[in-house]
Amino acid sequence: MKRKVIVAVLFIMLLSAPVFALTQVEVEQKILETDNNLRTVQQHELSEILNLNGQTTFARAQLQTLLQRLAQPGQAAVVEAQLNALRAQLPRSIEVLGKVKDKVVVPVNVVSERFADKSNEVAINQGKGEINLEATLVKITWFDSHEEQKTVIQKIWSYTEDAKRITIYEILPKPTQKNKIIPMQVLYVNDQTLKAVQEPVKAGEKYSFSYIIERNDLSLADTIYTILVQEGGPTIEEYSCGDGICTVPFEDNIVCPADCQSSSKKKITWVIIIALLTGVAGIFYFNFYRGKGDFRRLTAKSPFTSKKDLKQVVDFISWGIKKEITKQKITPLLIKKGWTKKQVTYAYEEIEWEERKVLLDTAPKTSDPLDNVRNFITECRKKGIEETTVRAALIRKGWHKEQISSVFSK
């Protein structure tokens, strides 16, 4: 009996004993194992399409910094804590669960439904192209043990003759409307259509584009069609009257009154209220957001549930800006895919704030000519940065107040 009691007491003591931190050697081994996992993820053929390359490259650089810090005496516990925090946001592995490869053959009804009387012309163009599909079901396992499954769609296509421009329409099945679609170099047209452009096109040369459907269903591959249209050919209407979105400049209150109601029909009380709210918001905007600080970040709660969602919208907008696509076109595209107007506005403000911040950080040095200062001031004015903030940025770079004032006065 006494022996059983002693064993029980020892077992309880073992359970209640403190968990000791890893030794320096163990932490180093954990860092190296993490780096090896990340290298394997980077080397995976789908890593770039899954948008994991940038994240893993940055993380591996941080791991090298942790190794250097670990070499210093007494840093093992600190480095271990930093390593655990880093790992919590990183992918540990990519696993292919299934793959489908096939040639894309577009049924006649799919073409006729979208191009009506121009369907014969489209069918002739379609016969000049060869389109191959690769659909891959992948599982991403993260270091925090949660898993994600996605379907990666890759299209490889070629054309039998040279063309100045080919527009590619990707026709998606209706079930995907309930799932987020992450495009890679493509534009949304509507809930069931993606649009990409290739220019110029050389005969026989292979081109490709990819996108991700956040759904673990390879059967989608059988119902995704690709239509190729030469420059000057018919198009799928991108904006339709009655969808509740006034798409400027394609719609107005004359062309589509259903979407673009005249402001004169609104009650005068609402006009007054909105004007007052706009005035108050304007005061805060100019006093804080453009000048003294990013007031929005201090007071406004992000409409996004995660930084990952915000980054997805910001990346899409940034890509559109580089392609010279206007805000009026990007906004309804994002809204149609499930993002709210508030989220889109917030993402635009995030980009604008970062642009202002980057611009202020690149203020010319005193070794630069005065012309650089003039150009800098001009760019700041275009971005809506107030004069006091611009002056402060130049003073930090060593410019005297008199020099700055002389440039502002011209």
C-alpha cells in the first residue's frame, strides 16, 4: 500500500514539475528544422502560385538573424520565444492531394449563351487555339497545425497564328460563387467570368495564367471553360444595368436610372445631414490624416477580419493600379466578389497612406540639387500631404528652414 502511495506522489510531482526551456543546442536544431521546412515549401512547384514565396523568403532571413542572436550567451529563451511567434504564421508543408490534366473543349451552348449572334465568329477563333487544363488539389499545413485545402487552376494555351491581342474569358461554374477566388493576373468580369489579356501573341508560343479557388473540389475542372477572342472581336458585357452599381463612366442617370438615381430625388434633410457629416469628417481628415498623423489608424476599426484578407484586397488593387485600371472599375469588381464597399475604401486608404509614408521617407538629402527638392514638394502636394509635414521631412534630412521656404515660395 505504501509503495502505491509513493508511486502516486512521484507521478503527481512529475506532472506539476515546471517545463524547462530548450537548451541552446535544441533551439538551434529547431531553427534549422524550420528553415528546412520553409526551403521545401519554396521549392514546391506551386509555391509561387500559392503566394508563399515572399513570406517564406522573408522568414528564412529572420531565421538567420535568430541564429546569430542565439550565438550570444543567455539568449536561448528569448530566441525560442521569437522563433515560436514566427513559426505560428508560417506554412510547414505543401501536399498535393490530387491532380487532373485535360484539354479544354468548350460546349456550343456555353459560347452562344454569352456571345449570342456572334457565337459563330467566336467558335472560329476558338478553333485556332489549343487550351490545356491542370487542376491541382493541395493541402497547406501550417506550423500551428491548422490546414487549408485549395484548388489551383492552371491554363496553358497557344494560338495557331500571330495576333496583336487575345482576350481570354474564363467561364466558372455557379458553385464557385460561394467560394473566394484569388486571381493571378486576371480581372473579374462578373460572378462567373474571369478575364485576362495577352498582347502580343506569337503563333505556336505557349502562354499561361493561374488562379486559386478556395475549395477542395477537383470536379470543378470539368465545368471550367476558356474562350479565346481576337482583338476587335465580340466581348462579354462587363457591366449591366440593374445590378445596383452605378459604374462610371459606363452608366449614368440617363443610360441607367435604375443604378444611378439623381441626387435631386433625395430628401433635403438627408442632404443637410450628409453635408454636415462630410464637413466634420473633412476637418478630421485634413488635420490628422494628411498632416499630424494617420488618424484613421488611431480611431477606425479595420473592417477586415484578418490582415490576410486586407493584404489580398490591397494586392489586387495595387496590381490594378500598375495596369492603369481606374478605381471606378476596380471597386465594383471587388464588391461583386463579396468584399464590402467599406473594405475596398479602407484598402485604398491603406495604399494611399503607405504611398505618403514612403514618399516622406525618400525626401532628398542636402547633397542633392534643389531641383530634387522642388520635385519632392510637387509630388507631396499631389498626394495631399500638408506643407508642415513636408517641411518637417526636409528638415530631418538636414535642410535649413530658409532653403525650404525659398523653394516653397517659387
